[in-house]
Amino acid sequence: MPDIRDLDEVCSRCGGWASTCKYNHFHQGDLEIHSWEHKCPDCGNRQTTAFRSDSEDLDTSGRQQRVCPYCGRSAPPP
């Protein structure tokens, strides 16, 4: 189940104030995915980033994927 939080942040495209930060976590077998999305519901502008455990570039400490790359908020406890 995704964790969605409202932001006090202005949309760079339309200037709206209703942007959200969404975190989602998927884990099955050896694969783990952490995904982040910032989205403006007014105009649909969005930014997304996902971290996969099978990626060669992944920070193995687990810190990188549990922090939003756009606003810096931490993911909820597992």
C-alpha cells in the first residue's frame, strides 16, 4: 500500500499548491523495489524515481532508496 503525503510545495508547471509525495515498496523473493513520485493533481506534472535491488548502481546500505530524492522525507518504517 503506498504512503502518500501532501506537500507545501508549488508545482513548477502550473503553480498549484496541492502536490503530493508518494512512496511505494514492493518485495518478492530476492527483488525489492522502492519507488517515489511527486505529482501535481491540478496539471498532472510528475517526477518519478525507483530503486531496484537488482540494480548494479544501488547503494547497498539501504539509505538511498528510503529517502525521497525530491523532498528528502524518509519512508515509513517497514
